[in-house]
Amino acid sequence: MSTDDADIIRALESRRFDAIVARDFDTFAELAHPGLAYTHSNGALDTLSSYLDKCKSGFYVYHRIDHPIDAITVVGDTAVVIGEMNADLTAGGVRKELANRSLAVWTRANGAWKFLAYQPTVKQV
């Protein structure tokens, strides 16, 4: 694994979380792969389009996200990020606190890293 690739992925993870909290959906879309599979901790699955539609409509409003990273593994043109996603958000009009373990997948397409998949799992208490 290249340390440079891991550093790039770490920075991209911060950019995607910052973009969603700032409601900067253009930046989020630029970071995402068109085939994004975004799974939520309740098991719901969104595409890039359906996720952005829900965010733009206010169904999901992220107030704060902390996202510590435990490990980044880069193999060829795929990067897997293991970490956490702890958030304060409003989902469907209900204020929630999330405490999740998470797995994010990035792929290098045409020389650029793109956010391809996300899978959070509720942390056991």
C-alpha cells in the first residue's frame, strides 16, 4: 500500500463528510462514483441519486459527523476504509444520534478516487 494513497483517501473521507454536513451536494457528487451503493445503519440502501435526493429534500440533515479511521487498506485501485461514523442528524423529521462502525470503499477510476460503497453497522453497547 502506498502511504500517499492512504493519505489521499483519508483526506477524501474528510471532504465527503464535511460536504454532507455543509449541504454541499455538488462536492459530494463529485467525490462519488456514479454506481455508489450507500447503505444506512437501518438497512436501507440508496443509490447516489436517491441519497442526494433525500439530502436535498431535507429528509437527511446532518448536523455533526465525527469519523475516526482505524485502518485504510489499498489494493490496486481499491481502497477500504474501516472506522466509525458518529453523527447527530435529523432523518425523516426525527433527531437522532448515530454511533456506527463503518466500512467505506473507494475505487480509482480514470486516475481519480471515487466513493463507491458505504456500510455502517450500529456499535454494540
